[in-house]
Amino acid sequence: MAVQGVLIPIGGNEDKGLELSENYTLDFVEDSILSHVVKEAGGADANIVIIPTASSIPKEVASNYEKAFGKLGCANLKVLDIRNRLQSETKETIQSLEQADAVMFSGGDQSKIAKFIGNTKAHSILAERYKNERFVIAGTSAGAMAMSEHMISGGSSQESLTKGAVHMRGGLGLIKGLVIDTHFIKRGRFGRIAEAMAIHPNLLGLGLAEDTGIVIEHGNQFKVIGSGMVLLFDPSKLTHNSHSLLPEGTPISLGNLVVHILANSDEFTIDDRKVSISPMDAEYI
């Protein structure tokens, strides 16, 4: 059976209609990426759970999301500030996730999501509901990166394309065919995801620009939303990849790495690697 839920990974700095920083931005709102989250969750009456686990300032970040969703008419909001694994097993956490129509993971450090939520009861509920119900899981920046099975946990953009510059670990495994990176254009992360593709040439690499996301349905098809671009890396036809043979710190060579550049409303099917570019007069979403 195909996956019934919806994933919405976002590249970071999505406009929340507030102020000018990673933690406070939000200018657009009604036509924003967050409006897509609300729409997919069933509208303004949806129960939305905000999870700021990745953030170092969870109260401030959660408050900003409450204000942003409030501007979209949402009143049924709940914050789950999970700071340790025990909190991922509590009755309150379980009940909140069972009653939610959507969850929204904030940015920050994706490793905290994997550490405090991965392989817990909370993780199990998220995965089961995503698989079997019309359940929405959205995440920005770290919250997007943690969705994948193989997750980039760190690595310098400046040192990338040398072996060992990129650090990988297990994520939540909600989407198994992708490795996701965020803030992709602004922080120059092309080389970072290229090494991830050298490590995992059976996967696709997804580089999300800021204020840009994708809506993934059936665990396979996605459409681009937002104001920026998505870079999609397909290593299935690599003609040269000696990553496994190279010593640490050695420059990496890759041949025939296919890169697609997608923008708003463009679509892609993961299984058959099919790209569908929207017509020039398509309505902006």
C-alpha cells in the first residue's frame, strides 16, 4: 500500500510574517509555505503540533510559529518541547501526536531530533500515522533534514568535496530515497551533498533553498513550493566514484552526476526519476 501521509521539508528561513532573522522571519503568511502546511492538514481548524526540539531557543521559536499559524487562522496549536528521550515516551506526548493532524519541526540541530525522538514511542507514532493516514509532517531546516533515513548531521561547506568533510547518521527514516540538505544556495552546500551522493549513490540528493520546500505525496511524488529553487542530484549514472577507496582528506572526483534545477510548481517522481516542469503560465503556489 502506498504511503498515505504528506511530508513537507522546507529549506529554512520560511517567511512567517514577523522579523528578519532565522528565528523570527515571516513576511508573507497568507501565500506562504506555512499556508500549504495548514491546507494539507485540513484547514485552519486542524490540530497542529509544533516541535522545537532542534532549536537552542525552543520557547522563542515555538512562540513565533504559534503567531505565524495564528495569522493563518489556526487556534488548535500545541507545543511539544521534547528535550530528552523520556519526554518522547510520556502520556502527554503520545496523546498529542495521536490527536494531531500535522506536526511542524523547527530548525536548529537535526541530531537532537534523531537523538531525542528517534526509535522512541513518539517516533513510532509519527511513522505509523504517516504511513497509514492523511497525516502531515512538516519540518524546516534541521526539521527537514531529519526526515530522511540517511541524514547529513554536519560538515563544512568550505571543506566539502574532500573525503570525510560530510558527516552522516541515521535520521527518522520517513523518506528512504532522499538525502536532504537545506539553506542550500545561501550557505553553498553543493559540495556537501555531492559527497553524500558519493557515499550513497543509490539515493537522490535534495538541496532546498531558503523559503522553498516540497510537498511529498505517496512517499514518491513531490511538487516544489515557495520562492526559491530546489537542486536535485541523481547519482544513478555515475561513471566515476572512488570515494570508498580514498584516504580521508583526499579530493573527491565524480563523473556524470546529474543535477536538475527545479522551481515553484515543478514536479518529480522519485521511483522513476521523472521530472515535470510546469508551464510558464502556471499559477504560482
